[in-house]
Amino acid sequence: MQGVLVKLLSKTQICPVNPFQPRLKRPRENSDMESRSTFVTVIAWIFIVGAGFASFVSILQAIMVSTLFSGDEFQSVPDDAPAIARFMFEYFHLMVYGFCALSIFTFVAAIALLKRKNWARLIFIGLLSFGVLWQIGGLIMQLFLFPEFPAPPEGEGFEEFERMGDIMLWFSFALAAALSGLLIWIIKKLVTQPIVSEFTVVGDT
């Protein structure tokens, strides 16, 4: 019996343990995928599709404006036209080019957001904040623009025009409030600690 135990011990190799040698970590498969939230992925894909389509359309618009319109067509604006309308006609080319650049910039930032780049998260916070200001500015512009339009003629049957104008104005207010609330909610989600840590861990590696 003792001989059998001696043979078994002699065949067993005991490896010494070095306390200063770091232990090998087990590979964690799909660790990046597990740390990526569905919220950021959905937001990124929505903006990728929307900004990609807007970029395609705006590039076509920029080409059309550059080749078909020389700019003289937008200079013949009546003097009694609203100031905002005259401004939009005078700088129509710049507005088209600016929208094209903004669409492409948003498309690139959306792809980086999907890849969890922290700079893309900061850019998106800025873009969404600009969107909120744009909605507020649009409401203010409507308040100043509508009174400058000629009033509908008075008489029987023309009350519907005034009623429709009021409905459109209140609908614009409701739509702007809903969109602003949605953008503010997305901004608040992007600055929460779980989302920030997700971008810090995944996006910077």
C-alpha cells in the first residue's frame, strides 16, 4: 500500500505558486455588448437614418442651387415683404449650404455615437440643445411673422381663414413643445451616470 502511494505522489507534479505573479483573467466574451444600453443604440440608429437621408437630400439641393440658380432670382423681393422673408431670400444659398453641412456633421456624429465615442455624446448634447433653441426661435418667428401678413378680407365666409390660422398657430406651439420636451429628455438621459460611464469604459478603449 505504501508503495502505491509513493508511486502516485511521484507522478503528481506540484507547481509552485508565485504570489507576485498576477493571475490570468478569464476572457469576458461580449462584455462590450453587455455594457451598451439599448437607449443609445436606438437614438444613434434613428439619427443615422434621419441624418443620412437629410444629407443625401441636402447635397442634391446644394448641387441644384449652385448650378440652376445664379442668385438673382432671390434678389427680387418686394419691399413690403416681412423682414424675415427678405432675410431668408437674400441668404438662401447660405441656408442651403449650412443645412447640408449640419446634416453631414450630424450623420458622422451619429455613427460615432453608435460606436460609443464620448466626444460624439458631447456633440449630440450640443446639437439637441440647439434643436430646443431652434424650436423656441421658430415660435418667436411665427409670432412676429404672422401679424405682418395681410389680414384676410372681412365678410361672411372669411371667418374660416382666421380660424384656420389660429389652429395652425396653436398646433405649431403644441408641436414645438412636444419636440422640445423630447429633446430635453434625451439630453437628460445622455448626462446620467450609467450612460456617461458606458461611454467612458467602452468608447475610450
